[in-house]
Amino acid sequence: MNEVILTNALVVTRREAFRGTVSFDGASITRVEHGLTGVSGALDCEGDLVLPGLIEMHTDNVERHFEPRPGVIWPSSLAAIMAHDAQMASAGITTVFDALSVGDYSAEQLRRRLLGLTVAGLKEGIKADAFRAEHWLHLRCEVSDPGVVDMFEPYAQESAVRLVSVMDHTPGQRQWRDVDKMRRFHSRKRTYTDEELRAFIADRQAKQDEFADRHRAAVLALWAPRGLPVASHDDTTAEHVAEGIRDGITISEFPTTALAAREARAAGMATVMGSPNLVRGGSHSGNISAGELADEALLDGLSSDYVPVSLLHGALRLEEAHGFTLPEAIATVTGNVADMLGFDDRGELVPEKRADIVRVRRLHGSVAAVRAVWRQGVRVA
């Protein structure tokens, strides 16, 4: 492969942003230099940002392509994932963890079915080299669900799975500690009478009492031989964080209170918030805003969650409105996330690291356009 040289760029490394040049040959970066180059064939970036490829550790976006309308399951798993993959790459994301829910309270068992379809489609696409981004799986285990262990066990040793999180969406605690917010959120799909809501809450709380502790222990025991990271979802109290530390958890995903984020940081856990929360200025479920944690220097990473384009937008918003330097802001979607996930070959513009590179033009404020994306030196968007 001929060497690609990007010059007249605002190069963003882990420590600084400067007018410079980035070169790569094949799959790896060869040079990162201050100043411009007059080498024939160099691409003039016209002052655009040149960044490491973004790393997404938790996106639910793939589910939308499997079920584009309620009850409509797309007939080709591979086609659904490829459509999702194109969205991710066009957003500047070169490494993506598809977050699949493990746990299915419903009699229809839709999530169980989607889990199998997604794993099969992902393996087929990887074998066929069909994807623009590099895909891994993040399995989100709903510990109070009666079937979570049975669903998780067949995939605990699956090579495509690289991250597991434990979560509990029982009403009255964590994300849904405000039951009225939960009711409004779920009313998009159905409207509960007061009696139905009371019955729903009682049923979920009974399942939590019966299953949550032993299922959490079982999931963690199945995952432990892999030696890979574990995340805790929606920590709210000091007790939640202490439980995570006891269980060897290193990532606090979407803490719902400043207290939980402070406790996590003090205990050495990394904190991750949703970039839609940051861009919108608040949580859709009424919990702590990502901006508040950023202002308290309690934010380590961002996840696009359900809006792929929000990842870059959110990072630039940190620089625009929350006092982060540009390198600090970009690290929340690149190097910091690589560190959390145990990757040492990506997330930085450093010679010999992967040539996962994004060219970005800032339009105004934190709004930007992704102009080109390379993964391991190959142009993918």
C-alpha cells in the first residue's frame, strides 16, 4: 500500500493539538509531525481535525436495524448489521462494541432471539470481511431476569464478546428510582393504569428479590476466566459502587448521581456517560446530567448509546462548554476508552499504533462533519 500523508491538519494527540502531518502505510501509523510537508501526493486537510478513530463501548443502535418497526424483524441478520455498521463508520467510529441485552422478561422471548441472530450475523460478517468498523460484543446482563444465566452461558466464552456489564432495571432503584419517570418512558409503548403499574412494580421487585444476587454472582463467575473488563450499569448509591469494587468491576457506566460518580472515581473505577445526555443537556430518565459530571471532572469516557453521531458531537461539546482541552475531550472517545477496554494498539495518534484515523471539519461550535475515515490504513468512509 502506498503511504497516505495527511498534512495541514489540526492533529489531536493524547497531550496536544497542533498544526501538523500524520502519515500511515498499511495498517499502522508511521509518523506524527509538527508542521506541514511539501511531499508530492500529500493530502491537504485544509485545517481539518485529524483524530484517532473513535471507540464506542456501548451502542444499542444495532437493535434498531434488527427491529426497524415494533414486531418487524429484518430477515437478514448480516444485512441489518451492515446497515448499522455503515452508520457507525460514517460517524467516525472505527471500533464498536454492540451492546446486546441479555435477559428477556417477555413471553415472546424476542431479546433471546435477537441475541442469537446478532451473534450469528456478526460472525458471518467478520468472516466475510463485510464491515467497515471493527465489531465486538458487549453483553448487558439483566441480573433480575429469570432467564439471564441460561441466555448468557452459551456466549460467555464466545471470542467476539469482549465486555460484560451487570444491570438491574427493577423499578424504584438505579435508573428507575423515579417511578413516575419510568412510567412516562414506557408509556410510549403502552399506557399503564395505576393498578397495572402497581402490579408491574410488584412483579419486578419480587423477581429482583428472588434472582438478582445469585444471577449477578453466576454471570460474573462465568465471565471471570476470560480476564476481561466488567462494567456496572446505573450506579446510584455508595453501596452500588462498593458492590462493584467487591466484584472486581472497573467501569461505572452511566452513574445516575454525582455521589456514585465520586465514589467510583475515588475507588479507581472509570466513569462513562452517554453522549446523547451531554448533547441534549440532560438525561431522558431524569438522572444526573453528563455535563454536571464533566464540570466536576468526574467524566472519563462517553458512549453514543442510541445516537451514533452524538459521540463526536459530545466530545467536542466537552471542549466547547465544559472546560476540557481538545486533547482531553477527544480522549473521552478514543484513548481513555481504549484503556478501559484493555486495548493498547489504538486510540492514539502514535507511530506503530493502528492507522484508525478520522478527518473532521468543525462547522460551528460542537457540530462537525466527518470527512474521511480509515481503519487500519484502509479508507472505509
